[in-house]
Amino acid sequence: MTVRVITGSKQEIARKVAGLEGDVREAIVFIEQPAATSAQTVPETVDEMFKEMEPYMAHAGDVDYSRDAIYSRNPGE
């Protein structure tokens, strides 16, 4: 199987795909949504953003995430 990346306008891409030999089984299409009709809203505050992300966050228990702890050696290192 040969993979090709075809770029251009919608019409140019359609013309190039139609001219290819063999069967075309798959196509990946990127559709950009206009900024005005975006379904996502931007959180007004940082707290709102982190509250929105809470279900996707991992919690490691009792871990010190301070700068000193990150850049300091632990005993035995």
C-alpha cells in the first residue's frame, strides 16, 4: 500500500484523488470551525478552568509538588 499526502483546495484534492490509480479506501479530512460558531466557551477565571479540568486530573496522594521538592535530591538519590 502506498500512502500519499494530497494538499490543495477542496476541488484540487478531489481532482487529484479521482485521478489516482487503484482503490481509495480512506481519507482524513480536517474541517476548521469558524471562531464565531465555536461550541466551546473560554473560562472567565483560572479557577473555572481548573474546576473544568478536575475530572481529568490524576491525584498521587501525599506528594510535595513545591519547587524545592522538585529540584532537591531525596535521601538515597
